[in-house]
Amino acid sequence: MAMKDPAKKAAKSSSARKASPATAKSARTGVGAKASKAAGIDSGAKQGGRFHGSCHCGRIAFDVEGTIGQVVDCNCSLCRRRGGLLWFVPRGALRLVSPENSLWTYTFNSHVLQHHFCANCGIAPFSEGEKKGEKMAAINVRCLDDVDLSKLNVVEYDGRSL
């Protein structure tokens, strides 16, 4: 099935579009407060330093720096379907290696998070938003190299009830 330009078929409750510097910057407006709290660290996994991540085909590649405390397993309608484990970091800790025009963006519900995905392979490696005026990124740790997922402190978050 060929992928159509999602910007032309934006629905009232959801939309997908190719990210541009102007729209991505102006659209960042909120990140859930409970989901972004960092907590305990499990010493078995690589937990600090610089991580490299990508989508499956590699068109979206990025580096992120920090310490993985807890990761969030959200049950909202999107996260439940895509199965990501989210690590919240300040946006400045994320550096996009591939060109920004490689990102496609999906928003839904209140449109406060920009969920970036690859138009080629469909993988969603990270999302962006703002919390109390601070730009944040929600990194899908399943897209990071050298992270032992079995050693992470996974916290369930009830995004379905929002």
C-alpha cells in the first residue's frame, strides 16, 4: 500500500505531516508531568553516557546523552499500539544525526506531542513537546543501541485515562 501525503488527510482528532523546522518548533506545547519524572536506576543496563539510536531502516538517526532512570510504558491509544518504552530527557540532550526532513510527524488528541516516525519503515524513535516551558523529548529506548531492556526500571503510566 502506497503512503499518501498525510498532511492532505489530516483528521480533526489526529494528523500526520512531514516535520519542518517551523511547524515542529511552533507546535511543541506539552508533555505529561507524571510520565516525565525520572526515578530509580537499575545498574545492570548501560545507564549513562551517549546513546545512538535509529529507526529500523536508519533514515532517522540520532544521539542522546543522559542517564536512563526509569522508562515509561504508557497505555494510551498510540503507545499501546506501537509498544514503545519512553525515556524523557531535555530536548537539548537529543541530537538529530539525519536531516530533519527525514522526520514525519503525527499528533492526536490535544496535539501537544509531536510523535516522529519514519515514512519508510514506520518506526517511531522519539516524540517532542514542552513541559512548563522546557522543551522535552520522549525517547523510545527500544530504538537505542546497547541498552539491555530487561535491566530497565519500567513504570506503567495510565495514559488511557487522560
